[in-house]
Amino acid sequence: MYLNCHSYHSLRYGVLSPEVLVRRARALGIDVLVLTDINTTSGVYDFVKACRAAGITPLVGIEFRNGNRHLYTGIARSFEGFGELNRFLSQHLMSGSPLPERAPAFAQAWVIYPFEGHLPEQLAEHEFIGVRHRQLNRLLRMPLQVWQSRLLLWQPVTFGGRGDWDLHRHLRAVDKNALLNHLRAKDLASEYDWLVPPERLQAAFSAYPFLLANSEALLKSCSFDFDFSGIKNKQSYTGSRAADARLLEQLAVDGLEQRYGKGHVEARERVSKELGIINQLGFAAYFLIAWDMVRYSLSRGFYHVGRGSGANSVVAYCLRITDVDPIELNLYFERFLNPKRTSPPDFDIDYSWRDRDAVQHYLFKRYGQEHVALLGAMSTFQRKAGLRELGKVYGLPTDELELLVQGRAPDEALNQKIAELAGRLEDFPNLRTIHAGGILVSELPITAYTALDLPPKGLPTTQFDMYVAEDIGFEKLDVLSQRGIGHIQDSARLVLENQGKRIDVHAVKCFKEDPKVKALLASGETNGCFYIESPAMRGLLRKLHCSDYLTLVAASSIIRPGVAKSGMMKAYIERFHNPTGFTYLHPVMEEQLRETYGVMVYQEDVIKVGHHFAGLDLADADVLRRAMSGKYRSKEAFQELTRRFFDNCRQKGYSEALTAEVWRQIESFAGYSFSKAHSASYAVESFQSLYLKAYFPLEFMVAVINNFGGFYATWVYVHEARRWGAVLHLPCVNHSTYATSIKGKDLYLGLVHVQSLEQALAQRLVAERERGGLFRDLPDFIERTQVGREQLVLLIRLGALRFTAKSKPELLWEAHLYLSRHQVKVKPPRLFPLQGKKYRLPQLLQQPLEDLYDELELLGFPVSGTWFDLLQTGYRGEVMARDLPQRVGQRVKMVGQLVTLKYVRTVRKDLMHFGTFIDAEGQFLDTVHFPPVLKAWPFKGNGAYLLQGKVVSDFGFCSLEVEKMAPLPLKPDPRAG
């Protein structure tokens, strides 16, 4: 009878999760439910699992709508019929075309038209009409003998009870971006669309028993048999599993010799063991598809980093999917793949942000559009966003919305109502989005499992997320992008262009042993280097005196917020320097965590402790690990696992205090921990960056500048290039390209950095210069680029036409004479170049201070000088950053330009800051601002500050505990006033 149920996957419409819908149905004794969400199948698999657990027969379908208008509902008669519905919906979602008024002739799906809608004159065998209770009187005017067999009892379900109506209204207003009182009836579900008890529903339709009989017959004709346990990925790479196994073995053996040389017994045994497990679990095709993708990208010259748990595999290392040697790091393959692991593995493979799209398109072409899709994701309502959205439907202005979020809205009754609704909305799906990099390659067409969206990315995307994909048996390939890879790849190219040297960035073994690289790492000179450039990481490297790969692997994980916040990062540093001066919590902790001094550093450590300390089996220990890394969503299962952890510890005779402390350390990992293989992959990339910075610092910094996305703002990297010997040049129309470029030691900032400069003009002037040669003078530049006056003035003020050897005032005067306010009209090319008119101008002066202000306005930072040149005072502090080791314990005054701030809450929830400054010599200075000082001496924006405080040292890392500070005033712009 319940042929048209909505869950909250009917976005901003439904108000019930699939689990709540099923729970309420079970309480009413309902034995069959049909989930038909609006234009989506996102909730199907959660619904099916919940139904099976409750003893309810699950059936599925889709309610098809154009906007508000309900056209018809499709109900799958079988799994094949579900695929038909998915393909039909996907075709329209991906093309953007409206759904047709009449449904196609599905072979394995029923179609039900609403009685109030546009009804076909004749119904096909697969078509029916749904009649609601309020429409029964209309049957009196129908020739029932003609229509009787095609009519069904129709009771849509959007609410669990009448009390859900108000939440639905608010969701609809949020969806329409409308005031609550502006909603129309057609925007809303009927207030009668609730889960009416079966006996009441039967009584309401008792005058027309054939409606109930027809509905029950339709339900009995449908099924949804789905196997959650089977692998849904492409089953074979070569065409048969046996051939896959042979090819994988051959590739692994070939790669084994390349990676380890001949006669490496341990590696050969490890490969043999891994191949056995891979073939046993049916993952050979998955490895081969990953290998094929990497092979393609290498053929295109793309650089990649294979990371995540996949780096635990020697086979993956031999196939060049990863560059981390699992034997060197004692990484266990079973962390990646083991017979007891309940979740499928996945490879995380990073590419440059420029190359990732090409790799994705290759997978779609190689394995067919029907069998490949990007993995979707679900953006959910969170409390603050929910409060704002709900506040808008009441027409609250921006300032009141902020008060509402803070719980201080002037209307207390409204504040309470919205807060209650926001609490109910929390974690409701809000928007379907795209996973950061997940791709599915399936054996059956993807639409057998899901309808597909076509987001702005332009590639088919599943309507379900990674959790559902995992539940139903998909292993995703994560094809990700990051800026770090881009700057490594670009650095190598720039070195070849500028110095003629070819760099093998994969020679990581050499980089790890290079004295110059190790010295750079130990000194914390890591600005621009992947993952190790933040102030906190620079400080950690210096505290650990880190100069080797293994220490960096550990540092890459203990810097994560969970470990740092729990106090275990501090414990690790202390134990690192004094490995015999502490006591392990328990002998098991010493046995399992000796490598990391009894500190849980990696995700694998959670597995070790869960299994060896608490007695969980490996499968449960792995679930614990996944839950703590934010990749497990079953709260009930996690609560049961938590109970078992504590029960096991009691049975083992551990004290409550010991168990609580171990659990506290495990909890500190929540959402933040890295696997050891992941940390190792990051450390490899860090060493590649370090090598390039150590030997080719200028090319390296240009690459970092051009890839954007580093930890710091662009000006910091420009400053770093100057520190390492670059001769900086402002953008120049005769030398600059769109991106920043380098020739010898001359670094020309790219036109991309000029604020308000039109991209089309920047690219046009570079193309014109390459076509016609250098610009000769201002008239030549104007004629060849067709530049408008406003854009020309901008370039002149920045000094981009300094090749003319004329001052800025002269050029500005000429620009206004040559050009009107309007964009110059495009003229046909001249046979002879335009001759500039000769003007006799009075002497016009431009002060260096004016140049600095122009640069500050148009670039965001000065280039012809430094920020310190703008200060009214000539005072630069009594000490410099390099002097701090000799001044530990002393109070000093310093001057620094603010680089970045880290906001931290203390245990008492008070705000404090960690600051980073640059002194007048260009060296970095780190500061600490405790809450009382911060309240008395707050930051007042960017700029230079006078700092007074005490010099402190933590394992050799010096910083300033600020006691007082004040911003330093700038010289006024001479043109102001």
C-alpha cells in the first residue's frame, strides 16, 4: 500500500532518514515499503539494509518530477528494472533536458501516474493510476469497468507523523530561497502525506476494495534482490581472472628486479604472499587497472604519488603505483588487504592539478562511459549553517542571523523555535556534491546501481557517496590533485630550461642520503617544501633535529592535530631525546610501540593496541582504526565496539585508569591520524621538494609561486626567492609571461599577479610579443595590444612599461593623450608602425615611496623595497632572529612583519595565538601570545609590529613569548591629501 515513500534524500523535501522511516513502519506492523525519492536513488541501499534488518520487504523506485510537478513514479519490478529507471533519469539529469510528460515503456518497471496529473488517454500494460483518499469521489464519474484494473491505492509518505509537517515547510522554504509565508501550495507536500497505520488506511479505502487488491498484487510482482557482499568493480582487466593473475605476477616479478635487484629473498617472498591474497580475494583486476592508469600517466610525462594504505604493498611498489618501499619501513601488507578486512582497499594516487583531469578522462575512455563514474558525496546541514538558512526564511537581516547563530537573537521565542528545527536538521543531506577524487570502474553499467548526476565537473557522478559504495562492494580509485606535485614537476622543467640540467625527481634514495638535503631539513629551512613548511612543522623538525627519512615519516604523522592536542606529540619529542627516561604504560605497549617510544603515531598503532592490548580480533581492530580516522559511520556498531574494548580490558585485569588512558590516546586520533604508509608517501614528496630547494632554490621557488596553494601567501615565497639570491623584477610587458618566470637569477613576476589586470589582455600581450617581437615604445604597445586606458594606466603605475626609459608620470601623461576613456577600437594592421607624437613635458617626479604604495595596491606586496622601507621609524629591534639562541631567558625588543597567525583555544576555551614574523634581515621569527597578553595587546591587521617579550627555547627551537606589542605606523603616501 505504501508505494510512494520519501526519505530525506528527497533533498530539502523529505524529513525522515531511511532508517527512521523503516523503524516507524515496523512499529506499525507494515511488511512492505517502496522507497521512491524525488529524482534520486541516493537512499536506496541504506533503505534496503534497514528493511532487511527490520524484517520488511524493501522495494525501490523513483518519483519523477520537473521542478515541483510530479509527473509519474516508477517502481522497479526487479534489479534490472532498477537499472532501467536509473538510465532513464540519468539521461535527463546529464543532458539537462526536462523529463517527458509520459514515461517510456519500461520492460521491468511499473509506472504510476498521479490522479490529479496529466493522464494518458490509454494506459499501457505497465502503467497505473494512483488514487488518493481525497480523490475517491472522482471515481463516481469514471467508467470503472474500463479503469478498475489500472487503479491503485495511493498514500504518499513524506512524514512519519503529522508533527513533521512544520520541518518540511521550512525545508521547502530553504530550497526555494523564499520567505516561509511566500510558499505556495504546489511547493509543498500534502499535510496528509504521513505514515498512516495500515488498518486506518484500509478503512479509508474500504468502499473500493479493488484499489487495495491491485496495490497488493503490484507489490507481490516486485522484488529487489541485491547482494551486498559481491565485488561490483570490473571483474577482469584482460578478459579472464586467470589471465589477470598471470599478468599481475609477470609485472610484479619484472618490477621486483627493477626495485630490489636480483636475489632479494625477502622481497620475492613478500611478493609471492601478496599475490596469493590478491588473487584469493579477487582484486587482481583492481591492481591492474591502477597499474594501467599509472602506465598511461607516465607515458604522458605526468608525475604521480601513490599513497595511503596502498603503499603497504610491495606489489604496488613493484608496479610503480607507489614509490614507498614497504620493506624498508616494515609496512604490513595486511593493513592494506587481508582476508579478515571487512572493507575494500583503495589506492590514493595524486597528480598535479594540471594533469589530474587528463588522467580521469583516460579512465572514462579506456573503460567506457557506461562503466566509469566519479564518486558522489553528500553535503549535510551543520548546526550553524542550518541556523542561518532557517533564519533567512523568516527574513532576518545579516546582523540578526549572526546573533541567532550565537544564541542571542532578540526574539527569544523565534530563537528557540529555529534552534529546535536546526537541531532536527543537523546531518540531513543538503546537496549532492563530488568526492575529492574517487572513481568507480564497474563490471555492469554504473546505472545498474545508481542514477547519475552531471555536476559542473562535466563527468558522470554517482548519486551515492563513498560509504554506500563501500557497503555495496565497490573499491574506489582515488585520483586526486595537489599543488605539491605541480611544483616538483615544474621545478624539474624550469631547471632544464634555465640551467640545461635534467633532474630525475624519482631518485629518492639518493635524496635521503644527500648531506645538503639533510642539513636543510634539520635547520627547518623548508618554506615551499611539500607538507613541511608550516610554522608548526618547521618547529617540530628543529625540536627533533630531524635529518633523516624515518624521523620525517614519524614527524609527518605526529604533527596531526589529534596527536598534538592530546599531548602525545610533546611526549614523543621528550622520549625521542631521552629514550630510556620514561616508563611504558604496559608491557604490551612496549612490545608493540617500541619504534615510536610508546606513543600511538600511526593508524596501524590503533590496530596493534586494539588487537594485542584489548584483545579485539583483527577485523574489529581495523574497524576501530577506521572509526578513529573518520571513515566509519555506523554509530551503533562503534558503540558496541567501544563496550567490547572496555569489557575485554576488565577481563584482562587492567585498572580502569590504565584502560581510560589508553582509550584517551586512541580517541585523540579521531579524524586526524595517518597510516604509516601515508606518512611515508608524504615524506618521499617532502624529500623531493627538499632536494630541489637545496640545489635549485630559484627555480624551485618560481615553481612554488606559480602553483599557488602553498601554506603561505604569494609574497612570502617571493621574499623567500629574494633570500636565496633571486634578482626580483616587477612585471614587465617585454619580459614577463603570464606566470612568473626566471632567466639566470633574474626572476620576473608574472602578469597573473597584477590585481585587476584582465586575463585576456595579459595573455594577448604575451602572444603579441611572441608574434611580433618586443614592444618598441608606448604607441607600439597600444596599437599592437589594443589596450584600454584603464588597463594601460594600471600597467604604467606598476612599472610594467619601464623599458621605454620614461618615468611613470611621463607615461601616464602620454597614455591620456593617446587614449580616450573608452576601449580603443580594433584597427586593421598598419603597413608602417604608428609614430608617436613628440611632446615637451615639464619635469615630473616620482618618489620611490610612491612606487612602493603602487606595488602594495596592485600586487599586494612591495618588490622594489620591503615593508620595512614603508615604516616611519628606522628602529629595527635590538636583536634579530639569528641572535635568539644566545638570548634565551632574556627579555628583548624586536620588530617583525606579520606573516601568519594560528588561532588556538586553551583548555579553558580562551583564545591564544602562535605568530610568525619576518625580521628586517628576512629571517623568520616565531612568537607565542598567551590569552592575557592577547587581550591586552591584540593584533590589528597585517603589517609590522614592535614586539617585546622573553626568549624561550624548546629542544633548541627558539621563539618569543610576547608580553607587549604594537603595530608600527607607515609613512604616508606622498600623493595622499
